[in-house]
Amino acid sequence: MTLTIWTYDWVPPPPRGHVRDLRLRWACEEAGLPYRIAAVRFEDRTGPDHIARQPFAQVPVLQDGEVRLFESGACLLHLAEKSESLMPRDPQGRAETQEWLIAGLNSVEMVSVPWWFIGLSNPPENPLEGWLSARLSRLEAVVAQRDHLAAGRFTVADLLMADILRVPKLRAALIDYPALQAFTARQLDRPAFRKAHQDQLDHFASADAARDAARAKG
Amino acid sequence: MTLTIWTYDWVPPPPRGHVRDLRLRWACEEAGLPYRIAAVRFEDRTGPDHIARQPFAQVPVLQDGEVRLFESGACLLHLAEKSESLMPRDPQGRAETQEWLIAGLNSVEMVSVPWWFIGLSNPPENPLEGWLSARLSRLEAVVAQRDHLAAGRFTVADLLMADILRVPKLRAALIDYPALQAFTARQLDRPAFRKAHQDQLDHFASADAARDAARAKG
């Protein structure tokens, strides 16, 4: 059964390489799971068809045969059930993978994404700065002691945490956290990440080409 | 096998009734899973013993036989695997429960908790106000159309979303969202929530009594 990952057909340049279908592409590449890409028109993302698929008008959405689900974190859990390369099968290894995946979403990204969002408007002070530092310090202490977050091996929890930490502004903030820098660099050096990342860039670049052609014709 | 839910022995009054062991108590009450409470001293929460249990110095932590895990969202997923009353067993029902649980953590709470945190210092404007309204509007449209988030029945996703939305300041903000108000009120009227909530209040009240006695003695 081929998996289908839904993303946008096109996005403006800034988020390219960071649209969250990347997390699913990366996981599929790690696991050797075949997948195809389907696209919703960026301009149609708040229309009824896409809202029926994703009620917050976001991507990705994953289709696996008859099963469809949204939220990149939930899609990663779903993919992790399909391949031991993403999550070990023993109960404690499974629990650790899930706790660190959720820690990425709800203890790190819950602070880092609003911190990034507030920073976009360049306020004199970011009210989330101290909270972010506290979370990064705790995480630094963990990865200073071990190579992987969960189960003593690469899991989907490492994948997700690296994707959270690689946001450019956050990577700059990691200068005070050498173990987090090294952790993130190790994950981003994996061939599966590099392929997934390049494929996403190519996907949006080819949309530019198609739009240019349509404009020239019109 | 009795489950053990770790929380603090005591917290100051404001967070009482909202400490996240409540989510696990509530889920266990819904599922009829026996559990006991274990407590880390509030003053020892950043000490090495608790950091080994919970690297962000938070609660809850769940012990299930040999398996131990942290993050309330991960603990809820773990409990949901133990009881069909929390998550249906068919693939689509399971996927919907997981996507809505993650949506609570990463699409709603990722905005609402930082919004609440920033609001504590009473700034003239909250930079997350517009983003929060956008997310609540999308969620309002969902619960205006159906009684439950996932699978056409009560699941752990409803439990988590109601706990996210019942934060007092957020409940006040729900005045513009009648379907979300009604959704939250329905979940909070469940006997399992009322028992879990009262038990947490009693747990911290008895810690007050013990501290008062120790102080009188000392």
C-alpha cells in the first residue's frame, strides 16, 4: 500500500525546506516506506475541501489506504507503528520514543514556535526568551549525556526534535548549547533527511516553473 | 498491575485543580484502571532524582509495571492503549483519536499556553491574541458540527481538549465560541472528571494540613 503525503502545491520562498510534510517524507525515507506526494493548491487551503481534510487549514495530511489523519506528530506516530526503524517494539523503548516525541511537540515546540512567531515582529524584548532558555538548558543536559533521546538508538523522536531545533533563528540561539548543536547536526547529516529536504525544495521549485509558464502563456 | 501516577506532594493554591496529573487521573477513572498516587516533594522537583524521572522537572510521570514514561500526552496515549473506553480499536478511529490528541497539544495548547503565560504580566497587548482566535475559530467550526472530536464517541482526545480549554482565562475567552463552551462543559460534567478533580484538590489540601502540623510541632 503506497502512502500519500499531502502538502501544498506551492508556498512562498521563506518556509521552503520547513513545511511539515518534510517530517513525513523524512520518516518514510528512513523506513524505506514508499510514498507519493499529493498537493492542495496553496490558495485553496482554507476552502471546504481542505478544511474537511485538515480543520486548521494546515499540512501535512497522511493517507494510508482507508485511513486518513492530520497533525505531523500523529502522522509520525502512525508511520512509527509501520516500521521498527522508527520506533523499537519493546514496551520501554516504545514508551521512550512516544514520550520524547510528545516532549518535542509540547515541551519544546510549545515554547519555540511562539517565540519564533513573536520574534518576527522584532519586539525590543521577547516575553518567551527566558522560558525558551530554560527548556533548551534542560534538553542540553539530556543530549550532553547520550547520543539519542530515546531507547539508545535513532528513533522518530530524534527526527522530530531535530526538525524542531533546525528552525534558522533557533539554530542561531543554540550557540550556547553545544550538545544540542551537535545533536541536531548529526540528525541533519542523515541521508534520509538530505533526500527529503531536497525533494521538498524541488517540489516547490517545480511549482515556480509551472506558475511562470502559466503566466507567460496567460 | 496497579498504575502509579507521580505528581508533586504540594503546590501553591493557584495551579491546584490544574496540575497535569489530573489528565491521567481522569483517564484512569474513565477506564476503570486502578492507580495510586506517588509524590515528589515540590521543593525537590529540580533535584537529580526527579530530573532522572522527568528531565524538564515537571509532572506527571506514569509507572506501569516495568515501563515508566513522562509527558501527559504520552501517558494518555499509553493509557488509551490499555482501554477501549479511551480509544477505539479500529484503524480510522484510532487515527482520529491520535490526531485530535496531538492537535490539542500542538495546534491549540501550543498557542493557548504561551498566550496565558504572556497574559500573566498584563501587557497592553498580547502578541498571540490573533493567533489564538484563529485556532479557536477553526475548532469552534468542528465542535459546532459534532459532539465529539474523534470517532463519533468520547475518547481521550475529548478529555485532553477539554482540559486544555478549561484554563480559567481561556474559558473566559470562550464567550465568543458557544460550541466550544458547550463542548467543554459537557466533558467537565462527566463523573470521572469530577472525581479526578476533587481527588487532586484533596491531595494538595491534605499536604497543607501536614505542613501546618509539622510547622506547629517544629
